[in-house]
Amino acid sequence: MSRLIIMGGGVSGHTAATFAKKWLGDKHEVIVVTPNSQWNWIPSNIWVGVGQMTKEQVTFPLAPVYKKAKIDYKQAKAVSIHPNGKADNDDAYITIEYTEDGKVGQTEELGYDYLINATGPKLNFGATEGLGEGSNLGEHTVSVCTADHAEHASHELEKIFAKAKAGERQKILVGTGHGMCTCQGAAFEYIFNIEHEAKKAGVRDMIDIKWISNEAFLGDFGMGGLHMKVGGYAVSSKLFAESLFAERNVDWIIGAHVSKVEAGNIHYELLDGSTGEESFDFSMLIPPFAGVGLKAYDKAGEDITATIFAPNGFMKVDANYSAGAYENWKASDWPRTYQNPTFSNMFACGIAFAPPHIISKPMSSPNGTPINPTPPRTGMPSGIIGKAVAHSVCDLITKGDSAKLHEASMAEMGAACVASSGKGVFNGTAAAMTVYPVVPDFEKYPGTGRDTDYTFGEIGLAGHWIKHILHHLFIYKAKVKPGWTLIPE
Amino acid sequence: MSTRKEEANFAKSDQFNLTMLPGKFAIGLRTCKIFQLFRFVVINIKMLIVVSKSH
């Protein structure tokens, strides 16, 4: 019997765990170690953040699902990896620290044959002064990164709407809280949901809404933008995004690194080196992401974290980390199997793997401050990579070390993104987009780097309906209900 | 001369002035249930193709 440990139970880890158990059956052991007791369909946190859904509608308890799937579940956070075992034992193991009620703080060593790192990100609020401390949200802004954050954001937004109704002009600022953030899509969706709700509540005229982002241009989305076919033209997402903002009377500041957050005010630096301040009554700023801070040790107890992890805390995989300057970047730099180059029984998926470089063109201000989005690795790519990694591990277990590993390069993978505003069936609207591939391949698709037959975007009710369906489908799938494998990642 | 309502935002900022805004016809199509039902089918097919190419 082999033992597979999956650290993390988010979209990628949960996908990997459920498929691995399905494929391995009872002959082998699958253990999930995650500090969370609830699974969260994060894309719908946006609706929680504007009071259109409750926290309970976007989360469910993990324990019963894992019990049904016969997956061993440890509500604990992984602390360290010991891939060569310890002085008196060669068996690889990890150390975990329980977060479960009644066992908080207890530690345990768990041996493994295969390890998948799907820990997701540390929400690094502490990277920006005033945005928060470490991974804890500060007092000046709100977030929609977790269901709890979104619920809090909704309550704060209610107060803003109440003030606007009472005739007090309000200012809302939404975007990214640092020059190296990713996940612009979530903030993008949130700002338009706020605008929609403000209109619905009859207070839109009393609220100024502004976007601030580290993107060099609107519509970059951390992917260097994209080109889509509209009206017979292949047009840049810049035009698409700017049109959305202009139509909704939402002004923007782009190429901005938020350097400091205070009560009702932020300080920022722009790509041209100039600095500025922006006041707000309500602000949702996405924090930058970092690795969760796992450590690694060799047999003698020496720290080998730098061997396994990149400086940003994400796990090294089969990517080309020495591509150098932007001019040398290639689609082939991106990992295919997500296997750690040092320890072949170790993989990473979802946000936890270290990308070779960013996707957008690297930018920095004349003062040397890097201001560019980091690569998105959430949603559909996260699920697909989790499944591919689980498949590889299962083959290694059942077919032996010579089994061919499964591949899921982001340079050969598409992604669907639906940013929807409103919750009603007929009174919402959405920007539905697909991009193929996520990482542009300029050798295969000279010009745009992508296949414009499969990279498209359009606005309307249809995308809004898709967003509704995705919410229910993915929660159904994550609950491992009958037919769950038929729902694609 | 009256300004068309859907074009009013062009004047609200220099940034808005340099982009495109949808006219009545485009806005009508976005909310037309019959047209959107058709687009729903088309978008789903396109997304499924992208998903199948990605696995």
C-alpha cells in the first residue's frame, strides 16, 4: 500500500484528492491535510461581498465529503517537509499542526510515498504598509479572498449604501493592494457588482467608484492582455475593459503600486515614478500572494527550503527558471508535469507551484519598484493541473517509476472566465471570456500569441447564466455527488 | 441637438473619451432573451471546446 498526502484542500488540492482516491481505490491511502474545515467556491465570494449570497451558500464542510470519498482528512496545516526522513529513518514525512477544535496546536509526523503540494497562497497583506499584518487583513480595507472576508465586506458596503441614501457622497476604491498582485479578475468582478448593486439601490449618483490596479493597461489580467475577435476585428482586451469601465462611469488608475494604506487614504507610486494619494470611504484591495511558508529539512536537520522552494515560497517544479530577460521568454519555459526537480515523488499544483516568470511584460518605475501583475493560476487551470498531477501520481503508484507523467502546461491550456454582475436571472450581466492558451505562445501563434478562434469575450445575459450554472455545478462536483467526474474542471 | 444617452459618458473623462461605448443596438442584444439564449448555446460550445483542448 502506498500513501499519497495532499497538502491543501482548495480547488486544485481537492480535485487532486478526489480523483486520486477514485483511481487508486482502497488499495492505497489518500490523505488531505488542510487547515480549513470548509471548502469554499471562491469565485462566488464576489456575490457574498455584495450581500447577494450568504457564506453558507459558497462553502460546505469538508469532513463528510472526505468521509464519503474514503479520503483521510486531517484538519491541520503542513509545517515542514522532510523528503529524506530523519537521522534514524529514511522514510519521507511531513510535520503538521492541527487547527481542528480540541486539537489546536497538536503536532504529528505523517510519512508519505508521494506528496502533492496544493497549499494555495498566503494572502500577504503584510507586504503593504497598513493593508494588514502577515496574512491578516488590516482595519482600513476589506477583502473578498475568503468567505469570511467577503461577508465582512458586505456589511461594510451596506453602511456605505446607507450613508449614500442619507445624502452623504461616498467614494469607493477597488483593485490591487500592491505592485505584485495577481487576481485582478476578482477585483474586476467585485467593482462591477458594487456598481450594479449601487444602481439597484438607487444610490449610484451618490457614489464615486474608482479602480486602481498594478496592470500596465486595463484588461491585462496578469496574462499580458489578450486579443479577441469582435465585429470582424481582432481587438485588444484593453479596449474591451476600458469600454466596460467607461460605460459604467468607473474611472481608473493603472500601473499603480499601492505603497501605504491609512484610514480612508492610500498612497501609491505609478510606473512613471510619480506618486499620489487617493481617498476612499470603502476600499477592497486584493493582497499580493506568497507561498504559505513551508520549510524543508534534510536527514541531518539542515534547512533545504531553498532547494525545494523558490524565494517567493512557491514550490519549484519542472519549469525553466533561468529564462532570463523578457526577450528570451518562451511558452516552453512553463512546467508540464509539475514534478519537483530534486525529489521525484513530490509535485505541486494550483497556486503552490512556482511559475518560471510572469506572463505580462515586466515593468518597473524609474525608482526600481516592480509594478506588474504576477501570473494567475486559479480556477480552471488550477483544477486541470490538480487532476493531471493526481493522474501522474496514480500511474507512478500503479505502474511503477517508469510510468509516463501526465502533462498540463499552461501554454497549451485554455481558461474560461466569467465576470458577472448582479444576481437575478434576468437583471444581471456578465463579461464571458475564454483564453487559449493562458500563457501566450508567440512561436505557434505569431502576433497575438493565442488562438483567436478560441480566445473571445462578450458581454450579456448569456455569460451571467453560465456564471450561475458554474456556481451550482462546481459545488456539486466538489461534494463528490453522483456523476461528479462528468463535470469538467 | 440632444446627446444620445448611451454616448454621454464619453464626455465624463478623457480616459472614457478614448474608448468605445455600446450603442442602443448592442445594449439591446445583451439583454434580448432570445438572442442571449442563442449566445448561451454558442458560448457553452466554445467553452467546452476550450476545455477539451486543455485536457
